[in-house]
Amino acid sequence: MNKESIPKLSSSLIAAYTGIMAAVYYAFLWLPGIPVVGLPQVKIDLGASFAPILGVILGPYLGFLAALVSDIVKVVTPPNIYGLPFILCPPVSAFSASFIVRGRVREPLLLLLAILMMAMFTPVFYPVTIYGNVYILAYFDKIAALILIPVAAYLARKGRASFHIALFLAMFIGNQTDSALGCTVFALPQVYQGIFGIGDVEVVRGLFTVSPLVYPAIRLIQAFIGYIIAMPLIRVLTRITTLSEFLYIKLLKGKV
């Protein structure tokens, strides 16, 4: 992909376009989550559903930037120290999804693989030879997402019907990359102890083993919500003359 060909629109129009999408995402961040039946304390995050869409329609770098700016504003208004450690989670979701829908494997694969490897060396999971069961329960769905990346990228390069599957998988993998980074950050003592006040690492290990099937199901639902939002949004954007020459929009023409 030739980066020099990206700004076919004026820089001011691209900035406005990015700002509008960031504002839409910011609005999603304030929407109340959907409670999970039987687990009222667990909610489906609509902001997480929209984050990978930023990458799909803005590209990996503008999508990352739009998500990051919105997350920063959300964390500081009002100040939310509990959300601060996870500020990069939605941006990496946008980054991964963008490459996947364009048939790229290396960037999202290396990113998620790096996160999974870093987690092994946090106090919660280290050494993994002893706490491997905790690690697997916490990350088995993220490992599944890692395996799906080449499949999703391959489907994205095929026909229109295959692209629909790839788009859904991109939403899922983006959400799982978000979750993987969030879990890894939470597994750092500076976060679980310093910010959340959990002094016993065994308690944290216990948290990672509670309801291991619930959160993967939530990621699937968030991916489906993202997919049904992304489809009509892509159709509309590819028909807007002033935006249709933007490279990341042009590459989506005729695919949904």
C-alpha cells in the first residue's frame, strides 16, 4: 500500500472526516452498555463495537489516532483513573481491523502475538509453566483470534461474499486485540495493585479464571454489532463523491 497516495483529498477534508468519525466514536463511548442476562455487572460495550470500524474506514493510522483522541477526552472528562491504563486498547482494535479487511496479515498478527507473549511475563502468569492454566483460561479466545487472522485476511482478498465474513472476523479480532491488551495491562502490579488496590496476586489470578466463556461470547456479540453498523456505513461512504477518492474508502468499493 503506497502511503503517498493516501491524501488524494485535501488535508483539511481528511482532518474533518477523521474528526467526525472520532466524534461519532466518542458518542458511542457514552452509550450505556447492554447488560448480560444473569450477569448484570457485565455489560456489552458499544464503544468497543465501534472502535474497529474506525480502522476499517479511516485506515490503520488515522483510525488509531481517532480512537486515541476520543479515549483521552473520555478519560479526562471527568478524570477517570481506572480507565487511564486501558487507553490504548480501542486504538489497537482499530489498527488491527484496518489491516485485516485489506488482506494484510503481518501487522495484526505481530501485534497480537507480541501482546500474548508480553502477558506471559507479567506476575499473574509468570512462570507460565506453573500458571499455564490461568493463562489459557484468560487468553484462549485471543489465541483463537490470532489463528483466525490469516483466514480473515485471505477472505478479505476474495469476493464480495467472502468479504462479509472477513469484515465480521475483523470486528472480532479487533475486539480480541483490545481485550488481550486490556488483560495484559491489568496483569501488571502497577495497575491491579497500584490503581485497583488488589494486593494479592492470587486474587487477580482468580479473576482471570471466573466465567472464561462469558467474555468470548461478549466479544462475538460486540463483533456482530460492529459488523451490522459497518456494512451500511461503508455503503454510504463509498457513494459520497467527496470521500470516495480517499484510498481507504476506495479500497472498500463494491465489497459490501
